[in-house]
Amino acid sequence: MRNLLSIRDLDRVRIEELCSLADEFLAVMRRPIPQVPALRGITVATMFFEPSTRTRLSFERAARGLSADVMGFQAAGSSVAKGESLKDTALTLRAMGANIMVVRHGSAGAPKRVAEWTGCPTVNAGDGANQHPTQALADTFALLRRFGRLDGIRIAIVGDVRHSRVARSDVEAFTRMGASVTLVAPPPLLPPDLTGWPVAVSDQLDDLLEELDVVYLLRVQTERGGATVLPSVEEYARRFGLDAHRLGRMPDHAVVMHPGPMNRGVEITPDVADHPRCLVLDQVEAGVAVRMAVLFRLGAGLKGEAPHG
Ligand code: NCD
């Protein structure tokens, strides 16, 4: 594996292989000293041009768990404010010794450009509304840990699919692993063209609840215009928000997922967010483990090369 730019880069066997590697790294994370020396001497640069809490910290945690050094870059407060380009920023980090690039950017395709400019293995940590492959791996791994398999699992992805890179990556990962996926949203929050999406579509969450194993909730992405296409956020919460009553109509084994950050009171009520069947924190833990697996695979290709190889 040279880069991880899209979940399309991974077939089912690759996804399974990364998840079983993640299982081993989960055990490492639970040790008193949660670290292995696998990437000693390697430097991982986390380049974040959009806000992030869990994804950036998760990559940094994963890199340190492999004994890599971390160079953290956040656009806010950097020379990007002085007009420095993505290309110059990436080349600067490389010149300082970064070997692996982790990139989040508002524009689709930005991580691919960084890979081309720097020649370094690059991971897409979210590019616009396009892809978020490590989130999809985290979610797949969290579901594998819960259910043992995804074959035949029925998943509804509910909310602002239109603006969601998480939904785009998750749909591909979940269906490739054998799950069936229904997108549930008011029409303005669905992508205008769903040709080629291997999904069913509904705007009636209440019709589906009894048949679901997983409800995957998405945040309404106000920064990408998600709220402006809705008549009212209160109306959205009433029709599509998951509350205890709706959770109660789901099968006893069914679980709730959310990539974070959650808008408590909009897509999820606080009692459901804190419910034992809500996997949000399992997803966070799974996220560190799969990112260790991804960095380990990318770093393995660098071992033996000169630091700037
Ligand atoms: C998401 C993102 O930034 O794509 N969060 C995440 O990475 N866990 C989803 C969101 O912002 O709603």
C-alpha cells in the first residue's frame, strides 16, 4: 500500500487484513506501556487545514503508539494565514524530515496532490465532501468487534449524506463487507445524483426502525451549507433525530453510531448519546487502532529507505 486516499483503494480482503492488524494494535493500546517500536525513526506529519478533534489526535496517538515522531501542523495560526499554498506547506514539512503525510483539507483531491508533490506515502484524513477512508475503517472495525461480521447486517445512514465524506466512505466499506445500507434523509440532504451508489433510499426513519441492526447518524454540516437547505432544524430533529423512543423500537441487539462531533439535541438526544448501545467511544478507540494499522503498512514500505526516500 503506497497511499490511502479513498476507501476505493481497498478491496474486501485488504479491509479485513487491516482490521485484523488493528485487532493486534488494540491489544497493544491496552498494555501498561502502549507502544511498539515499529516506526522508530519515521516522522508522521499531520497537516490539518480544517478543524478536527478526534481524527488529528487519533493519528497522532497512532503514530506515537508505533514510536514514530509526529509533526503536527494546523492551518489556523500558521503561514497559511499569510497566503502560503498547500504545495509550499507540504514541501516545507517534507524538507523538515516528514516521511508520511496525513492530510485534511476542504477541497476534494487535496491529499492526492500532496502525495504527488512530496512523493511521500499519504493518508486522506478527510477531503471536502469526498472521502474519509480511515473513518470508514474505524467504523467497519467497530462493527466487526460488535457483530463478528458485516454480512447481512442492515444499516441506515441517517442525515446530511449530501455533504458527508464519512457517508461516502462508509457506504463503500459497509457494502463491500456484505452489509445492506439504506440512506435516510429529507431529499435536500441527499446527493443530487445517486447513480452507482449501492444503497436503498428512504425519507421515513420510523418505517425502518424495527428492521435495523445499526443506525449511523450524521451531523448536519452547517459549515458546508447543510442547515440552509432545511426548513427548520427543529423539524429535522423531530423527524430524523434518534431519541429513546425510536431506539426502543429497534431490535435489542441494535446499536447506534456517529462519527462525531455530535450535535446533542439535533440528530441525537443526550440520553441516546450516553446509552450503552451507542458505540461512539468504541468508534474512537477503533479509530486509533486502524490508524496504527494504516501507518504501520505505509511505514513498512519506507523502512530501509533513506529518511527522505
Ligand atoms: C467527521 C468529518 O470531519 O468528516 N468527523 C470525523 O472525522 N470523525 C464528520 C463531521 O464533521 O460531521
